Amino acid sequence: MFKEGDFAGAVKSYSESIKRDPSDARGYNNRALAYTKLVALPEALKDAEEAIRVDPKFGKPQRRAESTLPPQGLRCEERS
């Protein structure tokens, strides 16, 4: 779904994956990416942080979390 650009569908799919195995950080990380594509940045950050909590050694969520934050000194509403 994600590759086809169906990001909302990808969020649903990754949510199901997380329900099946909440200890797998990849589900949170992938859903964070889908949320980012939907510009749902608070949700993306929450999932990236959860992926880091679940598996602190998995590096992708850390980069994903950093990419959802606004540039230093710039508030979210000023980003557009």
C-alpha cells in the first residue's frame, strides 16, 4: 500500500501489524513514515518514539523522530 501511495491504507496495515506484535519496532517505524507522508507529524513522532522505546538499538526510528521535528527556533505553524 505504501509503495502505491496509499498512505492511509498503509497506516491501517501497520496498525494491524502492531496489534499482532507490539514488540516489533518496525511496525511503529513504518507507521511513523506513513504518518509523515500524511503530514500527521504528532502521530509520526509518537510512533517513532515508541519504536525507540521498544528497540533502542534500531536506528531508523531515531532518524524518523528527528525528521518530524521543526527546525530549531521555528514553531510548527511557521513551517509551511
